[in-house]
Amino acid sequence: MAVSTNKAHPGAIYTPEQRRRRDASIWTLVQAVLAPLQFMVFIVSLALVVRFFVTGAGELLAASSIVAKTAVLYTIMVTGAWWEKDVFGQYLFAEPFYWEDVVSMAVMVLHTGYVVMLIGGFGSPATQFVVALVAYACYVVNAAQFFWKFRLARRHVERTVPRGLGAT
């Protein structure tokens, strides 16, 4: 799949109009705040889950942290869909972010599966935490996708916009 529909500038993620809409969208700022917040919650939660596996202690704290991570994930997904609507005119699966959205859906399914298992009492805590760890592994892939896309956008701007006149 092509990186962009921007035929005038091959390799560009955004057309000039999409970049203008991106820069004007409140959801761009929201995403910029939520992404590092989600990563911090992920790191703390991962440490708590690993602690549970190593020591057997802290089950409730680890479970609560996964629920918190899931809540932040849902928030970033909903606001991200609004961002995509502002920038690309559709809520999800816009061409430049198609594969990121596909992996995001897998991340959502796995996190939701964990919460269903937790609430429904399905599986042991260890089994539930394994599902959460698989969700976290997918999240890391997804975060890497978005980081890579951010770097591509930044590089394109650096190559095409005179210094001091543009931002990613």
C-alpha cells in the first residue's frame, strides 16, 4: 500500500491541505498528550504484571493497571478517529494510516478480551495476564508504526520546507 495519496510529492504522508488540517485540529494536540501518557501507563502496568509473574504478589494492582491502560487506549482510539476525520475526512482506515489502524484494532480486541476475561472471571489471573501481555506486544508494534510514520512525516517536511517555515 502506498504511503500517501499525495501524487505531487511521492513519499509524503500528507498533502499540503491535509497538513494544514492536521496542524489546525485540536485532536492533534490531544493525541500528542495522550500518546506519551499511554506509554507511561503501559510501562508501569508492564512492570506490575512482570512483578506478579516473578513474585506472585500484586495481582489486584496489576489488574487495575491493565484496566487503566485499556481506558487510556479507548480514549486515544476515539480521539484518534476524530483526528483522522479532521485530517483525512474519514474516521478510520485512511490510506496513509491504514495499517496502523488495522493493528490498532487488534490491540483493541486484545485489551477488550482481557477486560472481558477479568470481569467474567474467565481463566486464571496468570492466563488473563498472558492475554494482556499479548495485547501489550501488539501495542508496542502499533506504537512503533506510529513513531515510524511520525519520523517519515518529519523527514518529508525537512526535505521539502525551508528551515524554520514548517513543522511535522
